[in-house]
Amino acid sequence: MRDSFVDTLFRMACLDKDIVLLTADLGFGIFEKFEKPFLCAFADNDPVTQGGEKQFLDRVPGTKGLPHTSIKGGGHFVQENAAEQLSREIVQLIQTTS
């Protein structure tokens, strides 16, 4: 039940920023205890998640001390629009934390 509720909220997130915040609050319980390396690499031009990295940086222990970045021109589908830049950031994270 909870999974389908969260999935529905994610689908609606594109329509309403308040829903994005609600969705983020539902999932933070897991992340607030996550101490493994956690890199924030949000797109610099995504109107849906804009500013969302602050919540992660404030609430996820694994974000501390890592070089977080903004993906230039990634848009909402950063993994598709800026795959090379995002991949470089992930590889660098793995190389520096392994």
C-alpha cells in the first residue's frame, strides 16, 4: 500500500512542488540513518527538484565531507540529458570513497 502511495506522489510531483516536499518527507526516515557516501548531484535547471539538495545535505549523514555538485543543463531527467557529466561524478565518488 505505502509503495503505491509513494509511486503516485512521485508521478504527481511534476505537477506540484508541495507534493515533492511531501514525498521527500515520506522517504527521509531511511536516509536520516544512511551513513555510507551519498553524493548530491541535482541539475541546475530542474524546476521540480530545485533546492532539494539542501534537505539531503541537512538530513543525510552520508553527505558530509563530499564534493556535491550541480549538473549543468541536466533538467528534470538529468540521467538522460547529462549522462556523461553525471557518470563522471558517480565514478569520482566511487574512486574517492572506495
